[in-house]
Amino acid sequence: MATTAADYMWFEEGFPDLAESYCVTLVHDVTPHELIRRLGGQPEPEVTGAAALVDTAYALWGPSTTQTFFGMTALGAWTLMVEPNGWHGVNKAKALPASVGTRWISHYDNAHANNDGTFFWAEDTELRLHFELRDAEHRSGTCADDLLEVIRHLGFVFPEEPSDTDDDLAVPAAFALAEHLTGLRITPALLRDTTFICGTAEIR
């Protein structure tokens, strides 16, 4: 297996503001504009780079916020969606209906909420795999056990089992598992230099 969590250790170090609360989603054969429609959202002006995504998303956030901001770009047959301080990609109520006719891979983490993290894989409205990033012991979905060997190899936590390390590899492991399922590697340059097609959508 070529991809490991070590291939994504750069994310939290290089993009700390985004890593504080992020959701990254990859959707197959759905364009960015179609993805906005599926989420019931509306288009917003483009921005360049993850730092601008973060700044714009948090500028919109407040006590009465009803929408979150996200950026998208096409990567071959896939669309990458990056949500600073958002979670549409792992929200079952939104992601499952939006996954009709496609493969939907998403992971989310929020340091503000005690590292509340989720990995989510759906295909054509069917939940294939769902688990908390720091509790891979408890998985759900029709393919809950199909990737168990991969999940262990990547360094996800199984709280009921002894561990040789105290390192928290949940986030880089989530990126690596997404690459395993899509064949796409997210790079620092991609997040730093891309001009993102943007949108907003209702939180719930």
C-alpha cells in the first residue's frame, strides 16, 4: 500500500487555520456547479487559495449564521470541495441525497469541538462507511469491514486496543484513506494556489 498517513502530515502544519475546523469532500462525475445545486446552495465569488477560503468562511460566521461557505475545483472526473468551519460533506441529511449516481468521499475534523471528526463514504445514496476519526472500532455502513486492514495500516485509533504510539494520526490518515478510495492525492500546492469556485448553503 503506497499511501500512508505520513504523506499528509503537512496538512495540519502547513494549513493550521483550515485544520482547526475543516471538511474535505471528493465527488465523482459531478461538476462544482452541479454540486452547489445538489446542496441547495448558491454561487459566490471565486477566491484563490485555502487562506482566502478560511478568511471568507469565518467572516460570514456569527451567532445567527444559517449558511456556511465552501470552495470547489475540478480534478479530472472528480470535484474537490473544501469547507472551512463547515460539515456539509459528512452531514447524512445532505450528503446521502446528494450522492445519487456518484461516489462521495468526505472527512471532517473540528478542534473547537474536542476533535470531533468523521469519515464518510457513500455511493448512490447508500452509506458504505462511517466512523469517528478517533474511534475506528465502531464503524457502520454496508462496507464497514471491507477496509479494516487498510484502516489499521493507516494509523486510525482503535480505543479498545493497545497502541504503540500516542500520536494523533486521525487527520492525515483520513486524507490517506480518501486517496485510497479515489486515487487522488491532495497536495499543499493544490490548496495554496487553486482558484476555487465558491458557494454557500444552509447549515441544516
